[in-house]
Amino acid sequence: MIAEHPVIQILIPLLGAPLCVLTGRGVLAYWLALACSLASLFVATRLLATVMATGPIVYELGGWAAPWGIEYRIGPLNSFVLLLVALLGAMVMLAAKKSVESEIPGDRRHFFYAAMLLCQTGLLGITITGDAFNVFVFLEIAALSSYVLIAMGHQRRALYASYQYLIMGTIGSTFILISIGLLYQMTGTLNMADLAARLPAVGDTRTVLVSFAFFMVGVSLKMALFPLHMWLPNAYTYAPSIVSAFLASTATKVAVYVMIRFLFSIYGPAFAFDRIGVSQILGSLALVGIVIMSAAAIFQNNVKRLLAYSSVAQIGYIVLGISFASENGLTGGIVHLFNHGLMKGALFLVVAAVVYRVGSSDLNAFRGLGRAMPVTMFLFVLGGLGMIGVPLTVGFISKWYLILAAIETGHWLAVALVLLSSLLAVIYVWRVVEFAYFQPRDRDSDPVGEAPLSMLVPTAILVLATIVFGINTEWTVGVARAAAVFLLGGHA
Amino acid sequence: MMSENRPNEKQYWFDQPKNVKLILRGLYVTCAGLFLADFFYHRHVDEPMEKIFGFYGIYGFVSCVILVLAAKEMRKLLIRKDDYYDSAEDGMPGGNAGGNPGGSKSGGDAP
Amino acid sequence: MSEQFGLFNYWVVITLMMTGFYIVIARQNLVKKLIGLNIFQTSVFLLFITMGKVRGGTAPILDKTIEIYSNPLPHVLILTAIVVGLATTALGLAIVVRIDHVYETIEEEEIHDIERGIKR
Amino acid sequence: MSNLHPALVFFAGALLVAMLRGRAQALVALLVPIVSAWSAFQLTAGTEITLSIFDYELMPFRVDRLSLLFNYLFHIAAFLALLFAWEAGDRLQRVSGLLYAGSALLAVFAGDLITLFVAWELLAVTSVFLIWARGTERANRSGMRYLIVQILSGVILLAGAILHLRETGSLAFNEIGIATLGGKLILLALGIKAAFPFLHSWLVDAYPEATPVGTVFLSSFTTKVAVYALARGFAGEPILVIVGGAMAAFPIFFAVIENDLRRVLGYSMINQIGFMVVGVGIGTDLALNGAVAHAFNDVLFKGVLMMSMGAVLYRVGHVNGSDLGGLYKSMPFTTVFCCVGAASISAFPLFSGFVSKSMVVAAVLHEHHIVVWMILLFASAGVFHHAGIKIPFFAFFSHDSGLRVKEAPKSMLFAMGIGAVLCIGIGCFPQFLYARLPWPVDYVPYTGTHVLTQMQILFFSALAFTWLKLTHLYPPELRAVHLDIDWLYRRALPATARGVAMVAERVRLFGAGLALSFVSGLQQAGRHHLGPDGIFGRTWATGSIAVWVAILLVIYLIFEYGA
């Protein structure tokens, strides 16, 4: 049974999606989607445990051996990302019922859940596959379903945001497709491991260089790396709250994973970092992004938008870690990829709860919520402390490794800017806290109660995870370090 | 003096000018005594300047006068109205710049 | 001759790519942008098909008389990509229809104006 | 013999207190320091607990004589503050006060820089609620500034710690020194918390804005933790002698003209820390003992003074010198306790300040730092002037303001009373304190010369005050604020930031315009992008994002071919 887990991981949500559509308008679609998400989480946990215990898993789809067939190849890095996606998928789905009922019309809910499952399928597929073209296919599955999900937002700007995302996302994935095509042209293979073996022989050709450029730009667009992030704030702001929570915590992270995978296990660190010196571009974009986007977050008046800008800044941290191409840097980047997923998921779920109760994610809507929704707001504060990087939260762990890596490689500016941006994070988190705790509710507004338990529990689980993994770092850092060592060693 | 407006109120010790004078006289006498004590008591001396007769008394007096007069001059330079900062901090980006007209008295200013 | 033909194909790819990309950048009309996107994607399809072509080769049919045939894999891959492109275009057009419905315009600039008017 | 970390007792106690209400809450809060003390006073030097996380050996619990002294001190301070809070406290203040005191204990028992950093940030995060609890707009803003400065200090400490690790290979918190860059950064971080000159404004900005209870807590822990850390990490750094001298001198000028009496105390706190920093800088056994002993005493007498001003604030609603006076009639006990605190801070013989401050002064004289010694003499006279005379005089005597309020609540009087008794007790029987000092003590405070010279300085200062007052040369108390270094970030920086933001916006518009005119210039199209209501001012249009894609692609290609 365990041998088939890799394909089951993908099949569960993939088959769940059409079933959701078939169940029609009832509440059944929700329970089906939830069951799929939980099952998917279970499988992801098993996969990670197996990988950590016995080493990488290779699964040949349909029994066709690579490089002819498609192969799923699961190592420490992607089993970690799989777990993140599955975990957030499950938590978000747990919280989804009430929020979706209030934001999505009844006749579209089963489509909504189908799209959520498809999006999960795509993200899981990108992560699990060992075939470059397969990455593109899953990328498009995830992207198309997320355009649909964003367009379901109840404000009309959601449509425009979705349209913009569609254009930019398509350009991004087409760029990646071009890059994969050019690689195929030079090597005649699409299997990642095979590509890695054959590329060094042709590494100096113009075709490979061009493919690298197309790939980097395409993937930067997908993961919203500054300055290609402009599609993201609108998309996250106007999407249904549950969708924001899911996409913010997983979609960009998976794109970052794709970048790590291509950089380290296809092009190889020797080509990407030593020959081309991609560190310089990545590092400077990341640093500028961290500072400018953190500053931009301060000026937002919508909490979803504020969190979206902060997400772009946090992507900067991850990319910064990767750009060091050292063990500590990569560990920091990978661990932050996971940690930030937890934190942002939790924060967006809090916003979802507020939208559910108050009906808006405007800063003004947060007035007095410290009193009206004490537990929810407390969770926000804890999550916010993580964003700042306060010790005993996961945010601190990631920053620690990033700073350590920056010092090791002598990037003093990076150290200073990362520390500076922590202060900016204090301010943008504070703005929400200020409205929640220090501003009275409007007298004529309706009384507001605590968020429903079904939303509080998954949020609390995520927040708890940010603290548990902030104190006991053995597991997260251990896996991330294993992945980093694996990648730097040039393995798949 | 407010206490004069309250004829029924109990008279406190310091309300009597003669008591205040008593205190002051006590102070003068003590100071004189301490100053002259240098005659009778041989102080242990580490620094040459301590040998000056009545050094500590003079130093204490002079430094206090200089302190107060200097502070008085400093005040002319530094004094601002009571609400100086309150009026200045509106329109801070961290607080409520734009788009949030209801929050006219929000804090959260960021340096 | 065939060499020039091959190069000619790549020139077409580049021209189409630039044209498509330019339309995405420069056109305000949301449908035109989608069409630009389509042209852009088509250029990539052409790129794949071109690279699969082997000089003098025929269609990859299992027949003893055929010795040289084109690489079928890129062609198969591009079928997938075409389907993806189709889905994207369909979805994009559906969104544009709804945008037209709620904004009563499909000019990007006018949408911005409307939103700005509401925001202020 | 016990190995229980007292900070854990405080944290657990805070959790318990958070769940209680009413009298039970106040009682349990008060019991926490007592229960903790029961085990903490049995700690013996030499206990060490190591822990390995993060790939490093950390030592979150290390007991030696230096940390033990602060351990006793913080227990006493927490007890007094919570007793003071019996009537005036609420759940928020008790919980954050307990967490805050626990964080301070965590800091003094930290054997490594990471634990110290964690405690450092906890000190900031837990204490800010004591300011926000005041609930006024000013307090909110001030608290935020306080929090940012404190967290900045933590961030610098972390950076310093990492550098220190790189430079020395060790995270242990022992002698650090300023030879390395890491050491310099750590000193800067400590300097912020210790309110070094130019880094001090958070203190006088935030402390007067806190609640009556809050200020009592605040004045006991943060700065003393910093002094402790300085004594451990930077003993004998000559630069500290100069810094300390400046700290002792400059605040008294501000204190003389300041109207808010709690802010006056804030300035006098910086002045007292100056003495301690000088002691640390000299670094001899006598000087270090003087520094930590003075820190010990400062918590007590500054606590009494802050409590008495807190009581006035609690009863009257403000502590503006200009609007007080004559309160001795209605608050006689508070008056007496305040005077004891004032006498202690002024270092009258038989009061606690005398037995510790004279150690520092004697150590300075012993090392022949003449200029510093003269500054300290000046500061001694000055502190009597503003803290010893000004505080009690303007609050309780002076001209009668007509205020007739109730005497402070009994719980406050008890807290002040215990503090006052301790001040006198230590002043009369210094051997109890000396026996617990970390380094060997061989010092006799009560010699004829010491007593005489100190009395001469103090009485002639009083004479000066009287003379200036009678001749009306003394500046009157005015309802006003006085500019301090915080003007830089409260006025100058925001103004600059606004200016920069405006310029940046222009540049952004210009830059975006440039990029697009480049494209449109090539193709004679996209004219409308540049129209009068151009697209650049708004959120990014799809086309502009695509332009960025193209630009980035070109950058990558150029970069690759260049490589």
C-alpha cells in the first residue's frame, strides 16, 4: 500500500473534484472535499515519514520507467512541501464551511469545492513530480483553478484581479514552458534527474542560457518575487477569504519550491550560482523586495492587502536564503517556506473569521474586535509576533538562519535590511493590533460575537504549530537541513 | 494662599510663617556649622583640591546655582507648548494616513 | 534549403512571440489582450513543433519502409499545451464576459477609472 | 538547594492570575513573588543548567553571586509593586507585571546570549502593556515608540550575539568587551536599555505615560537588567566611565525645568544609572560592588519615589509640579515616605543611597579620574536639588494648591512603607547588603570624612535652593514640554519621512514613465499610457506588469551573457 502512496496523493483530490461537482448543491460537497483534504494530509504525513526513515521514494507512473515514463520522485525537500500543502489544505478546508456559506452563493458552492480540490491537486502534483513537463501541466491545473477561485470573490474587483492574474500567470507558465522546451531541445529528455545528468555537457550553449533566463523570469512571476508581484495584492485581497488563506500559504511557496528544484537539481548549483551568478540578481531583488514591500504593507488600509504585501516581503526572505546557496541559507529559506506558510495561513484564517463576523477586511472593520472577538484577535497577535520574528515563534527561527547565512557569506547589508524589515513588520502588525485593541467599535454597528469554533480550531492549530515549531526546532530545521544538504550535494 | 479662603479649615504647621522661618534659620545655622567644621575636623584628603577650606560646601552651592541658572537658559531654547507633540503627530503613515477618515484620533505612529 | 526553412520557422516563432507580448502590453481591450496572449502561446507551440521536426523525416508511423521520422514527443506534449491554452482562453473570455456584465466596459483604463471613482 | 528557575514561577503565576478576578487575583499576584522567593532564595551560586537547541549549547539557567543579588532585588521589587497594585491594579497590569518581572529574572540568570536575547525581547513585549494600560492617546503613542526602541535594542543584541559567535565561537554570556564588532553592537543594545545619552529618550518619554502601577514596575526592571548585563559583559571598559559621567550630569538640567514630576524622576533615574555605569567602567572590585549595590538601592528608593508620585497621580489625577502643592496636609504618610525616598536618593548618611553611591565615588577618586569625580560631585549636588528637594517640595509643600484629596490607599502606604524601611535599614546596617555583593568587600562607608563632606555638599545645595527660591531666581514650574533627543524621531524624522515619501512618489512616477515611454517610443504606440490622466498613478495595469516581465528577462539575458 505504501508503495502506491505517491500516486494516491494526487489521485485523492483529483478524483474528489469531479465527485464534488456530481454531488450537486447540497452540503455533501463540503464533507467530500474535507474528507479528501484530510486523507491527502494523512498520505503526505506517511510519505514524509517514509522519506525521512528510508530515503527518497521513486515511483514510476503506469510502470513506465524513466526517462520514457513520468516518474514521481520524493526526497526530503518535496515531501516537506507536500506536507505543507496538504496541511494547509486540510486546515483551510476545516475552516471553510461557514465562511464559504457566507461568501459563495449556494448554487456555486460545489464548483467552489471542486476548484479547491483541483488547486490542491495541481500544487501537490507540481511538488511530487520528477518530470519537467509534468511540472508545467500541474502548474496550469493549479493556476486555472485558482483563477476560478479568485473570480468567485463577491466584489466585482475580484473579476478584474482574476483576469490580471490569468494574464500574468499564463505568461509566467508559458515562459517556463519555453524554458522546458529549450532544455528538451538540448538534452532530449524531460526527466529531471536525467536533465541534471545531461545538462553539464551543453551548459555553455546559448540555448541553455536563454532557457535559464526564461525559467527564472517565469518562476519569479509565479512566486510573486518583487518586482513581478503586482498581480498578487489584488488577487489575495478580492478572492474569497478562504481562498486567500489557502493560496497565500501554499501557491507562492510551491512556486518557490519549483525554483529551488530547478536551480539545484536541474541546472545545478555549479551552473546557476558559479557560472551565471544568479545569487546577485536574486539576492538584490529579494532585499529590495523585503524592504519596499514591508514598507508598502504599512500603508495598506485593508488587512488582506496588508498581509498580501507582507507575503511578497516574506517571499523575499525565502529567496534571500536561497540566493546564499549555502547550507545555512538554504536551510533558512526552506524552513521559512514552511514557517511562513503556517503563519500566513493562520493570519488569513483570522481575517476570514473577521470577514465572516463583520463582513469586511478593512482596517476600520477591526475596530474594537480585541473586545468583541478576543480569542480570534489573540490568535492574530500570536501569528503577528511570528511575522515580526519574535523569539519562541517560528519567524525567529527562520530569521536566525538567514542572518547566520548572511553573516557567513559577508552580506552585511542583508543583515541590516533583514533586521530593519523586522521593525517594519512590528509597525504593520501593530496597525491591526491598534485598531483591534485601542479603537472603540462604532456605536451604531451591530454587536459582534466570537468566531465560530469551526474556524477558530484550525486557526488555533496553525498558531499553535507556529509556536511549537518555534520552540522545538528539531523537526522542521532537521528536515530543512536534510533537504539543503541533499540539494547542495547535487542530488534530486 | 488658598488656605486663607477656607477659614474653617484646620491650620497646618507650615501655614504659620514663623514656622517656615524657623526651618530656614535651622538651615542657616547648620550650614554655618558644617562650614566651620572644617576647622575642627581634619578631613582625609585624596586630591589636592580637596584641601581648599570649605571645598565641598562651596562646590555644592556654586554648582547648584550654576545648574539652575543654566537650566533656566536652556529652557528658553527648549520650551514648547504643552500639546506640541500631540499637534505634530497627525498624518503619520503608521497612524491613520488616508483612507480611514474615522480614525482621526488613532495612535500607532511610527518613527 | 531545409536549413533556411528551419531558421525561418524560428524567426516566425520570435515574431509571433513579440507580437503577442506586445499586444498584451499595449492593448487596453481585455479581449484583445487575451488574443495577444493566445498568439504568444501559439508561438511556443510552433517552437516545440519545429524542434521535433527531423530533416527528411516523415510522420512517426510504425512501418518498415520508414527509416527517418520526426520526434513525436514534442508534438504530443504540445497537444497538452494546446488544451491548456484553450482552457485559459475560455476561462479568460468567461471572466471578460462577467467583467463586461458588472462594469459595462472591457477597456482596462475605463475599469480603472470606475474603480478610482468609487474609491475616492 | 533548589533548581527551580524563578522566572518559571512568575510565568506560571501570571497564567494563574490571568484566570482569577477580584481580590483573589490581587492576592495570588502578591503571593507569586513570595512563593518564588521561598525557592529562589535557596539558590546557590554554581548551579548551571545547559540545554542544547539550535545546534548550540545554551545555558538558560546559571546562578552566581552577581545574578543572585539581582534575583533578591527583583523579588523584593516585584512584591512591592504588586502590593502597590493591590488597589490600583487590574488584570492586565498584574499579568504583564508578573511576566515582566519573570522576564527580568530570566535575563539575570541567562548564561548565554540567546537566552539573554529572548529575555530582552520579552522584557519589551511584556512591559509595554503597563504603558498602554493607561488608556490615553498619548500613552498609546508613547508605548508604541517605547516598543519600537526596545525591540530595536533586542534586534541589535541579536545581531551582536551572532557576530560575537562568529568572532569568538562562543555564545556564553561572560566578559564580552568592545574589541570586536559583535561586542560593540551588544554594548549598543545594552546602552539603549540602560538609557545612555542620546539613547535615553524612550525612558523619559514612556515612563511618565504609564499607569501609576506601571511606572513602579517599569522603573524597577528594564534599566537594572541593563546595568546587570553591563557589569557582566563590559566591566572595566574605559569608555563607560565617560558615558556614565555624561549620564550622571546632563539629565539634571532637564530635571530642573521639567514639570511632570514622574518625568523628573525619569531624568533622575538616568542620573543614578550614570553613577552605576561609571562604576562598571572603572571595573575595580570596589567600583563594581558600588555599581550593583547602587542598582539595588536605586530600585528601592526610586521605587518609593515612583510609588509616592503614583499615589499622588492616583488621587489627584496628574503630577504636574505647577498644579500641585500643600499635599502634606491631606497625604501626610505619603509625604513622609517620599521624603525618606528623597533622602535616600540624595545619599544622606543613614539612608541607603549613601552606602552605595559613596563606594562609586570613592572608587573614582581611588583611580584618580579627577574630572569624572568632579562631575559626580556636581551630579550628587544636582540630584539632591531636583529629586531630593524639588519632588517633595513641589508636590507636598510649596504654595498650597487647595487640593484636598484622600490619603493614598492602605496597600500603597504599606508598599511605600516597606520600601522606606528598607531604605533606612540598608542605610543604617549596610553590612547586610555588603555581605551579598558579588565581589569581596572591604569598604567602610561611615567615616568622619565621608559623612562630613556629604553633609556639606547636601546642605549647601539646600542653601542654594533656598537662596534661589527666595530671590525668585528659581525658574517657576510651567505647563510645557521641553525638547529632548526624542524630538528627532517625533518631529524631525516624521517630517523628513513625509518629504522622502513625496520625493519617492515623484521618482516612482518618473521611473514608470521612463520605462513605458521607452516601449512606446519604439513602437509609436501606447501613447495613451502617457495621457493626462496617465495610468501610472493608479494600481498597476496588466500591461505595465508585463513590461516588467520583459525588463527582467532582458536583465537576466544581459547578465548571463556578461557572466
